[in-house]
Amino acid sequence: MATSCGKQERDGCWKTKWWKSDIYATTEIALLMDQNGYRESALHALNWLEKTLDHSLNTVEYALLIKAFSRFSDYSDSLNKAILEFLTHYRSKFLDPTFDSVYFAGLIDCRVYRLSIVVSSLRSLLGLSRAIY
């Protein structure tokens, strides 16, 4: 499992070449690792994600942090901070461009994809089941 997810960096993140931020890959792989019994790797990733809160992130990155922190009760302070930053950023900039449009051109409408990440993360945060929507 650990090798199929790539190499976790010493700082706790997983690097991506297809997105300008390592937050997406780190969030998704950390959750996958935790679900499969690799809690230490997941927590190492969460510690890295926690440090990213001190940077200027975009709306999607804050939504991803909310998704990650909402699954781990030890990160409730980080979850609260991510929610506040998400709401502040959302109100001021809505869904600003995040993805490299050249890479995704023709594959998927980036705005729809980003919005789906936000909605998915908020559903997760609020504990809504799939049956509701």
C-alpha cells in the first residue's frame, strides 16, 4: 500500500507534478493511508498540512484542509482555523483559478471540479450522508 501511493517526503507531504500544490495529493493519500492502517504516515501528513495553514492558500486548498482535519479529532483547532480561512477567502475571492488550465484543457471544466471538491469537503465536515443530496 505505502509504495503504491508513492513516496512520502520527510516533511510529511506527497509531491505532485500535475497540480501547483501538494495539498490535494497529501490530503487524499493521508486519508487513504489512515483507512488502511498506516496511521503514523497519515498523522505525519496531517502535521505537514497543519503547517500550510500559515501560508496564503486558495479556496480549494482550504476546503481540502477542512476535509483532512475533519477526520481527525486531534486537529480540531486546525479544522476551525481552516474553516475561518475558507469562509474569509470564499467571501473575498470566490473560486479563483487554481489548476494549470493547459493541463486540464479538454479533460474537465476546472470550475466544476473545484466546486465539487469544495462541496465534498463541506459535506464531509457537516457529516451529511449521500442520501441527502
